[in-house]
Amino acid sequence: MKYKGYIGKILKVDLTERKVESIPLSEKLAEDFIGGGGISAKIISEMLLTEMKPLDESNPLVFMTGPLTGTIIPWSGRHCVASISPLTDFWGESYAGGTWGKELKKAGFDGIIVTGKADRPVYLKIMNQIVTIEDATALKGKDTYETDALLRKCCDEKAKVAAIGVAGENLIRFASIIHEGPAARTAARCGVGAVMGSKNLKAIVVKGQGDIELAKKERLVKSIKDALPELVTNTEHRLRKARSVFSMFIDDGRPGVNNWRDGELEGFKESLLEEIETHVRETKPYLCAGCRTGCVESNVSAGERQTVWEVIAPLGSQCGITDMKCVRKAYEICNRHGIDSISAGGTISFAMECFEEGIITEKDTDGLKLTFGNGDAMLSMLEKICKKDAFGAVLAEGTRKAARLIGPTAEKFAMEVKGLEVPAHDPRAYNFFALTYATDNRGAHHISVLNPRVEGSDLIDLKPLRFVADGAAAIVVRRQNYSNILNSLLLCMFCEVAFAQYYTPTEFQGLTAKEITNWFNLATGLEKDFKSLMHAGEKMFNLKHLVNLKRGLDPTSDSLPERFITIKRKHGPASEHIPQIKEMVEDYYHHRGWENSGKIKAEKLEELGLVEL
């Protein structure tokens, strides 16, 4: 591999045959798909089998870093985990921060491809390019915190661990992969933990001492120094930033209330802001590898991750709960057992509405009065889901499949897109949220429209245009393509969301694609401009769409639950808005170069170099 930033090797593991081999990461693959989600998509697209089910042993599970992962570049402590999702049956990708990805590269690999199924629980041990498949029978049933501690004790205290909990072992369709134990850097979405569990793979332990070479280090160091402002580290500054972010979320009309049925939950904002003040004053920021700024979503107390927005809303307001101690306990359950808090909240709030509508009763829920606001019942059902206990086994299938099992009267209360539960930002609040949820390859996902901040619509304040349909498609397409670039490099979304960075001054706007393109070239020695990177981002997005088409996707999947397009929120700035989703999706297909059927036009495939795929 002539390009720097890459190690140049991918580890291929067949658990059925107990075979490991190192394969080269080709320069062509790096040029076309960069890394992270891009290279993962190329690998998985070539390994797809007709009629393959997500929990079949032939479904590949790919862990992939990017060329910037683990380097001196700020916000580079991330890696991708990708597979065919057992929750949606379509393309699935998830991202985690922390230090695991950096350690994998130091251990001698850019990524790992796992296929097959071990005949008993195992873990993968990677120590400076020495790879072994070890027995994990003694770890069966252990939570992720225990697993992390036990594996570091027996392997190396400084090793980094990616593990599943009982949710992954039990093949819960929205199980997650937890990295670094209680620090809980989580590959949360799309059920990648269930795929790991289906392979009898309990954990992957990595430790390395290798270096990550950079092409033009001195120039890169100077460019980073020039781009970053002087940091502000005092507590009151962090508190102002955190209050501003979370107040904005609520005042903007974003959190779901009672399964998105209602628009306001009395006392929720006050409870949330008290929780945020506790985070800032009594805990400390956790900095992922390479991070210098911290973010409002990453705090630890005695090494344990504290609540984030994507649990506070889904397992809080969405379930009618304002008690932050209860939400904190729910988050601990999610992280110990390894389960996605967004899907967990979506599934339980769905069940709560079914209960209040009389579709399910205490007879179904084992005596639990599963009403909105009942925190004890929420916590009990969360445990039951993770352990597939009684009615928990129904909800363990995810909202879409659970609704079908319960019966047709329940389906209208299932708030999901393509099977993926809606995250904690109401699509009625902004048209670009609505269109993003409808068209993302994973389903409803909230961080796939990042702004390059270079020209044209990038520089427009979208707030005055939040309810305007005209032009939304062009903005979403551009930002989805750019997000694919960041997710291949790999850089954290907070690199360009400066308002959520703890230590940067208020006037700092974040990185633009100009800095990122320059850093990529200086790190790797490649010579790409922003236009060629955007072409690569478009290629990645369309390749993932091709994977979905091969798995039976049709245009009816590119929409929103009926509630969001027929019922108004009735509170806040978006109280009267209904997204014009049909009109926007049609315009989106036009901007994508797709047919009305969702198929990619021949000329677009030719332009992107995807004809053979």
C-alpha cells in the first residue's frame, strides 16, 4: 500500500473453519471507496448471497477503520461496523467512537471481515498481528462491563475490547456492540450485535504497538494548528454550551412524546436541564482518540458513560417519563446488555400505546401495567427484551416485526422506517429530517445529512426553510453524499457541529470540507479535491442502495409512518406542519438519477462506475 494512513491489511476470519488470514487492502479499493462505510459496502456487496438471511453464518460482519482513524487528526477516533441488518433485512451500518479503532490499526489491520459461526462461544484475540480464536464459554451470559474487565485481565490491561452482552447472545434484533466496557462507545444501530451473536462471537480484543504513518506530517500538524481555535476549558463555558444544545432540541419541537402521539411532556425540559447540569458539574468529558474538544454527548463518572440525548428522549419523553434516575438506569441496562437505546425506546413506547389502546393487556405483559410514564414497567420490560423473556421476546423482534406479530391494529403505532425505529428528532420539525429518514439506506437515521459548509445551500440558514419542500431534495442528496465521505475517512460528526463541542469558543463554526479534504491528502498522499470526494460519497451511497435493491427494496419503503404525514404535533414551532413527503421523495429520486421504481438509471450507474455491481 503506497498510501499512508492505511495499514494496508484486512483480517479475514472464518469462524466455521476456525481460519484466519491477512489479505491486502488494495490501492484501488482505497482510491474508490476510501475506508469505513465505503469499503465495508464494497466488501459486503461482493459477498451477498441470494436469499441470505441476516442471521445466517454467511452474512459478513465487517469492522472497518478509515485512513484518518487513530491519527493525529482531531475527531478521528471512530470506526464502522457493517452488515445486513437483522432488524430491517437491508443495509446496516453503525459507528462507534473511543479508542478501539485506533488500537486495531496499531495491531496491524485496517479492518476485519468475519464470516461463519463458531461451534461454541469464542472471542477473537489480536495482539500485534498475532491472531487467535479463543474459547469464550466462561463469558457466556456476562454483561459487557464484566466481559471487558475479564478479557483485559487475561489478555492485557491496556487492550481494547468490543463485546456483546446477553442481548447479542439472544439475537435481539437491535442488539449493539459495546466498546471499552463501562465507557460504552457503542455501535448501536441496525442490530450489528445480533449478527455478532449469531456467529457465537462474544468479543474482539485488540492491542498493538505499531505506528500509523502519515504522508506529510509536518504540514498536517501546521494545518491542524491553523484550523483549531484556542480552547476554553472552564466549567461554566461547558455548561452554557450543553444547556444551549438541549434547550434548542426541546424548544425546536424535536423530542418524541408518548410514542410521538403528543407534542409536549410537562416537566421534561426541567428534568433534562437538571440532568445536564449534573453531567457538567459532577462528571467529566470523555475524549475519544484524537479528540481535543469533547462534546455534550460524552461524559463519564467513575469511567461509566452518562446519559445522552438518544436515550433521554427515546426512553424518557417518548415513554412519557421525566424521572432522569429511571432513564439513567435504563441506559445502564442498554449498555450492560448491549442494546440500542433508540430502538429500545421506540419499541417500548410502541408497546405502551398498544397497551393504552387495549390491543395488549396485562395478561400479555406478565402483569406489567405498561402505560406511559410508568418507569418501573419500562425498566422491567427492557430487561425482558434483552433476555427474550415472555412478551419481551415479541418486542425483541423490533417495532415493525412486533406489530405484525401482535396484529394489524397495532401496525399504525409502529414508528419506524424500513424497520429502523425513528430517532429523537421529530421529522415534522424539519422537512430535511423527514426526507432524510425516508431515504437513508439504513432507515430512519438522524446523522446522515452533515453539512460540508463550502458553497451554495451549505451556507444557508435552514431554519426559515424548515417547512419548505422545494429545494429540500437537493440539500439532502448533497449532505448524504458528504456524510458518506466523513463515514469513510472516518471523522466524527461533531467535527462540523461546533455548537455541541465543549471546549471550542462559541463563535467557532466547526470544520469545513476544505480543511477535511486538505487533511485527507496530507495524511494519505492522495491528491483528491472536494469534487472528487463528493463523487466518491455519491458512489458509496448508491452502492448501499444497490444492496437494498438486491434485497427487495421498493419505493414504498421510502416514506414515513402515517402519523408523521397525517397528524400535526400541535405544540411548538412545528405544531401545524405536515411534511410533504410524497412530493419531496419524487424530487429526491430525480436528483439522485433514479427511476420512479427506485432503480438507478443506467447512465447514473455508468457515471459512478457501478455497472458491474
